Amino acid sequence: MNVREDPRALALGVLVKVGRGRFAAPTLDLALSRSGPEPQAAGLATDLVYGTLRRLRWIDWSLKPLLRRPERLPEAVRWALRAGGYEKLFTPRPPYASVNAWVEVAARSHPRLRGLVNAVLRRLEPRPAPEAVRLGLPDFLYEEWRARFGDPGWMEALNEPAPLWLTLFPGGEAELAAQGVPFEAGPVPGNVRVHGFSVRRIAAFRKGLAQPQNPASLLAAQLLEAGSGERVLDLAGGAALKAAWLAARGAQVTSVDADARRQRAGRRNLARLGLEVAFLTRDLTRPLDLTAPKVLLDAPCLGTGTLRGHPELRMRLEPEALEPTVRLQARLLETAARATEPGGLLVYAVCSLTEAEGEEQVARFLQAHPEFEPVEIESPVPLLARGHGVYVRPENGLDGFYYARLRRRS
Ligand SMILES: C[S@@+](CC[C@H](N)C(=O)[O-])C[C@H]1O[C@@H](n2cnc3c(N)ncnc32)[C@H](O)[C@@H]1O
């Protein structure tokens, strides 16, 4: 059996690469597009990759008493045990069949370890574990979230599969309906939740009428309330996803980012959507020679609100990364403040739910900048907390975001 026929072998190849530092989504996409499995097999491979990464802490915790030196195992065998553990412990598929399947996959590259994989997976049971381990969260994050937001019930929602959300452009809804794609309106206007279709199979996407985007990400752009013809600066704009929606509303957007490669991808995507955005490649820790009445800063962050869609971040999040990230955000916020014209609006957004990147950052900014005042956010999405800005509650497929709207006094 080769990879083309076997979603478990495909998932294993992806997991090994993610273990070496790659990102899960593009690595899986590439593997799927190369081997072209049937939709059902692609669905199984996707569930195995994402599920294993989301549950990794608890799986490793449960494997621990059964393995003397897991770090010494060949990486393919170690990941086969983890993915086999995920399938046995966390999916409704019959454990006997999935254990057999994983023994075969692991034995293909390491036949001498067939007995070990078989024995370990058969004996594996979910071991009682502390809540952070069960939730698959790094301790520092779990502790902060518990202390700040209280009841941890919502955290389990970050372990659910990520739905496909689409931002629709004119004609997009009619195209979805014409193709018979089941969808429903999401909490943020202009964005829908699609059922049972991958983005590749959606004609509205191929025709440039739809863009995969989480509603919480789209909301950051909507909070600017930019009108037609209004000048907008999209700072740390990356691949210009938020800029695309603003441009579709008629705003004159300039998207600025330090990463030219991301911007090239953004240009290609905008060409697909038939939209126009100006791009500037700049390091925003330095002042910008541009101003606008509307400025969006979608700052680089730890991404803790996106653990559903980027489960590999759980393995990589270190508390030490917080301080340099917060310092970088503060410098970009300075640049964004100077670029905001008097009377204008600055939206600060991060897809992260730590206090240092959210409320603390904005509180410090407001103290240093009396010329700015926070503006109330009327949120169409449920919130975890409110202060100068708001924290989005990452349930029902929403990513967790923090946004603040800051008006520069005239
Ligand atoms: C959260 S992402 C932006 C996503 C983007 N707004 C979107 O909607 O697709 C943060 C961006 O910050 C950019 N960035 C990081 N450091 C920067 C710097 N010093 N100057 C400019 N951009 C920077 C990264 O390249 C990345 O694209």
C-alpha cells in the first residue's frame, strides 16, 4: 500500500515534518495535493494530523508509563504511536482496527519495532491528568487564562475541528447556492460557515468570490468602519486578507509589511479576487512616511487564539517568547499611532488572548498617548472579557482575538 492509498501513512509523513518545525496546514495541504486522495481519505488524514497535535500533551502523558525512552525511538515510530494513540483514545473508530492499521504503518519503515508498537498501542489507556494536560495547553497559558477568565469550560472548544468560514464578495453567495454548497450565516456580516466541502472544491473560491477567513479576523477589519474612497493603512498586513475586504468596500488601502514573500502571496490572492490594494514593504519598527484617517494594526503575536487551526503552536509556545513579542508590538503601535491622522481611528488587533499582548499593551499605550482615547466596541461575537478593548471568546469555531479601537483626538 502506498501513501496515495493510505491516509495514515500520509498523516504520519506530515506529523514527522511538523515535529521538525514545519507548520501543519501548509504541510498537510501540500501532501494532500501531491497524493490526491479521495475526499474521505483526505478527511481522515486531516483529522489524524490536527487531532494528534491538539491532543499531544495528553497522549504523551498517557504513553509515558509504557515507554522507557520515547525520545530515543525513531521519529516515525514515535509519531505513529502518538497518532495511533489519538485514533484509539479520541475517535469513535474501532480501537482494534485502528491499532492494527498503525502497527502496519509503523512496521513499514521499522519492521523490527512492530512488536513494540503493537504492545504499546494495545495497552494504551487515557491516564488521569491535570487539566492543562487534558486540554493540551502549555501550563503558563492555562494558568494565565484560568486566573484571568475564570471557568476553563471554553478552553476545550480549542480542541474542536476548525470549521471552514468564508468571507463572501459580491456574487459569492449566489455561486455557493448554485453549486449546492450547504452554508449558514456566521456571527459577522459577510461571512458564512460552510459544511461538508473543502475550500478546493468550492467554485466561488476558484472564481474569486470567496476568501477563507475566520469571522474574528474579518471583524478586525470591520471595526475600522472605513467608507468607500477612504484612505486606510493596513499595517503588518501580511497577505492582505483584511485589506481585501476593505478594498472590496471601496476603501483605498495601502498594506504595509516587512515580509515581501507574504505580500507576493497577497498580490496573487488579490488578483484572484479582482481587487486592488497598494503594497509597501517596510520594517514598521521605523516611522512610516504615510498617514491615514483609518489605521489597522494586526500585530504579530503569540497566536494563542488560533490553537484550533494551528495546533502545532501548542508544542512551540514558550513563556519567554512573550516579552520580545510585546516589545515588538509596542514599537509597531508607536508607528501606527504616528500614522493615524487627528480625528482618525486606530484599530489594534492580535489573534492572541494574553493580557500582556492585549489589555496591558493598550493600557500602557493610552497612558503614554493622552491624544488617544478608547472607543467602545459593540461586538457581534461573544466575549471573554472587556476592558479598553475586548477579548473574543474562541467558541463555535471562532478564533480568539483581542481588539481595541483608539480614536485620535482632533
Ligand atoms: C498577524 S500577521 C498579519 C496578518 C494579516 N493582517 C492578515 O490579515 O492576513 C502579523 C504580520 O506582522 C508582520 N511583521 C512582523 N514584524 C514586522 C515589522 N517589524 N514590520 C512590519 N511588519 C512586521 C509579519 O510579517 C506578519 O505578516
